Amino acid sequence: MEILKVKNLTMRFGNLTAVDDVSLSVRQGEIIGLIGPNGAGKTTFFNCLTGYLNPRSGSVRFANHDITGLRPNRICKVGLARTFQIVQVFKEMTTWENVIVGAFCRTTDAARAYDQTLEILKFTGLYEKKDFRVGNLTIADQKRLEISKALATQPSLLMLDEAMAGLNATETNEAIELIKKIRDRGITLMIVEHVMEVIMSISERVVVFDSGKKIAEDTPDKIVKDPRVIEAYLGGAYHA
Amino acid sequence: METRALSLFKKPSAVIPLLVLFLLPFTTDNIHFHHVLIMFMLFATLSQAWNVIGGYAGQVSFGHATFFGIGAYAALVLLKKFGLTPWAGMLIGGGVAVILAILIGYPVFRLKGHYFAISTFAVAEIVERLFMNWDFVEGAIGLPAPVLPENLFHFMWYKDKMPYFYIAFVFFVLVLLLAYKIERSRLGFYFRAIKQSPDAAEGLGIDTTKFKMVAMIISAFLTALCGSFYAQYILYIDPPSVLSLDISIKIVLVTVLGGAGTIIGPILGSAILIPLSEYSRILLGGTGKGVDLIVFGALILVISVFQPLGVAGFFRKPGKGSHGNPQG
């Protein structure tokens, strides 16, 4: 079943077309990867889907709602949550206080929101650090907190924007494990990364962006052999 | 997580100081001391009200004198011209303040950054000029209260300050409980999230425009109630005494000195500034006008260098969050 359907999405900044006529659909329960070189339009695409930018044309349908041009808070309420490439934690609050903000998306009752918060923190492995002020968390933990906040809003589709950038090998593996656990909870995931190895190991399907266009969409093993993808990443000289 | 406001009364650290405060006026017949206590509670409450929008939600207002003045004028004008009890005037003043808050908030909360601060300041200046030239409320001459029998209905007493003390105390405690309740509820978390990262707040399902407005409405309403109390306490108001920038700034300073975005901050700030302001006036008389603000400015400088979180910051445990553990 399709959970997200993007049709002919276009976003321009002045003369620059950052997202160029992209169509895409995401099936319930899958992990879909979005890759592409720097400046390919991945984050702009994310921002258009989640209400941070108003697309110039095209439409976004999510779980039978037309969410094109809605404000981010409305999009979150229908069940599409996201994280930010540059972590957007609430610095003056503790870990649990950050997460409870997300939990209040589904309940006004503080006691229930708090219980849900603790459940999420146990799930993401931040429970031990629940009373830390988040400025004192490591980058890896802050990225984990970003995911925890988004999970607390109980999304059916979670979009992660470079949740693994800046992590070392061990931390990256832990993040991959977490993403798989999230998928096992029944949450569909769309993941932006530009580290190929990561995305290839967890995605069921990979979409490749270059210069704002979708240039390929396939299973990971086929994507790595796709000449258009190799050219986008390595340049024409390495064309096999 | 303990969220009920009344749980504050289970804490000895909250109940004992409140009890002491309540008993303080009985230790002396010194009327001026009673006056200082009343002013302390009034400004702590004003600061608590400002804190909702300025401290928690991070939208700094330099125009709260407008709401204060509207409350003050509503009580006295309606009493004088229509014989309406100031208690009703208080609610009407609160209502007018809320309407004005919405009118200011609606356009500016869509903008980012400092526009809110500037617009509150501008509106406050306009409102003060309007009242200066509005004959119905006696313009710049000011409005004395009519002479009526002392009682609760007329909300006026001439010699005895104790009735005012009781009313101020009830206000002070109720607003304290409200602030405590807000801090621990969804509203409090939403306000703080909006202050720290509006984008992230939106992404977690918070309608930032709406909740900034909610903060503004609560703040304006409570500020207007304080204004009504002040008018009935002083029994004479004019635009400079209730609508001027001085009042707005004083409310901001009390909060920032004490610790913006904390429950205890407004109380600490008021406990420091109000006695300073009242006693320096006695000590220096008319020539000393503004000395309290000079000293206060110096205090703010020192505090912002050594403890940017305000006096309340000294009470905060290092490494922990600002609001303790949820069981508390």
C-alpha cells in the first residue's frame, strides 16, 4: 500500500531549480533511501514534503491527505515526522523534556506524555541520559535524541535527514540497528544520506538525485551498477 | 509526573516562605512596610505574567504597561462614571487587554525575530498618547477615584492597608499556582520549545503562531488584573503612572534580574528591586527619582556577566535541567 505519493514536485529559488519535476511513491513499511551528491536537492525535497518550503508546483499526498503546502505542524499531526540535518534540539532542556514536547503531539495529559517519553527513551537507548541537559550530550546522542523526538509524535512515516553524518563506525552501526528497530515497529522510513555504504545496507529501495532531478530508482544492488549513478557520483571519466 | 498545581503546597520549600510572607505584616504597624510588601507581591505577579510570554515563550514585550494601564483605567473609569464595582471593571479590563493582545499578536507573530518587541513598544507609546489626550478619562490631568465608603464592593480603603495586603496575597498565590501549573503542563513545554527552536517546534506538531498567541493572551489578561488592583490601591491614576515605558521596563527588569523562564525568578527579582526602589525613594526623596533604576541597571550588568540565567541561576544544580525531576 502506498503511504506517500509525490507527483511532479518542483521547487525553484530564483533561477535555480532545486527540485525538478520529481515523482515518487513510498510503500507502507519499507525503508527508502535518498542519495545524491551535495547540492542534489535532497534536503530541499525533504523540506517541501514536510511543510518547511512551499513547492512551486506538484502535489504531495500522504495517507489519503493532500498535504501540499500545509504548515509543518499540520503535517506532523497527520503522521509524517522528520529530523533535521543540523540537529534542532532544545538546548536548555533535558533529554526527557525534549522528547516530551513530541509526545504532546498526541495527548494533552502530561502524565501519559511522560510515560510515552520514557518508553521512547528506553527504545532509543537514551534512558540512562534522560536527565542530562542536551548541550552535554555527544553528537551521536544528539542525533539519537532527534530521532527520539520525532518518534514521540507517533509518526507512520519518519524522514531522517542525514541522521548518521559525523558519526564514527561504531556509532553508525548503532544508528543502523536503531533504524531497523524503528522499521520493525511498523514505521515507514525515508532516509537521506550521502554515505553510500550506509544506505545500501538498510534500504529496500534507493532513489538517486542529481541536480534536482530523480535520475534513478531501484534496489540497492542494481543502483550501484547503474551507469547514470556512477556518472553522477564519480564523473564521466570513470564511466564503465 | 506530578502536574497538579496544588502539589506545590506539598513542598515545605514553597509553603514555609508563603506562610512567613503572610505573617510578616502582623509583626509591625509600620504602614510603609505593609506598602512595600504589597508592591513586592504586585510586581512579582506582574513579572510572573510577563514571564509567560517573555520568559517561557521567549517573545520579549516592551509594552506590558499598555495592558497594565488598560486594567487600571477600566477599574477606575467604570467605577467613577458608571458606579460599577472594580471587580467587574477588572474583568472587563482583562477582556480589553486580551482583545488588544490578539490585535497586536495576529500580524506580528507571523514574523520572526525582534518585530514583536518593537511593535509592543510602539503600541504602548501610541496608547499612552491616546490616553493623554482623551477627555473622557481626564487626559493628562489624571483620574482620581471617587470618594465612596470603604468596602470590598468598592475595592477601596483609605488608611488601612491590610485589606489590600490580603487581596494582593491571594492574587500572588493564585498566579504562582497558575505559573507552576503551566510550567508542568503541555503549554509550558510548548512555550519553551517555541523559544528555543521555532522550526523544530513546528516539526513536532506545535502550531507556533497559535501557542505564542495563547501565551500572549494569558500574559495580557493577568497584567490587566494587576493594573486594576494598582488603580484601586493608589486611588489615583494618570497616563505616566500606569501607561509609561517606565512600567514596561520595570516589569522586564524584575523578571530578567530574577531569572526569566523560571517560577522563582519573578519572586526573587521583585524581592530585590521593589524594596530597593521603595526605600531609595524615602532615603533620597524627589531628588532621588530614578536612583533605584540606576542601581538596578548596575545589578543587571553584574548578573548578566556572572549569571546570565538571573538570580534564579544560582539555585540551579549544575548539569541538570532547569526544572528538576518530573516526580517533584
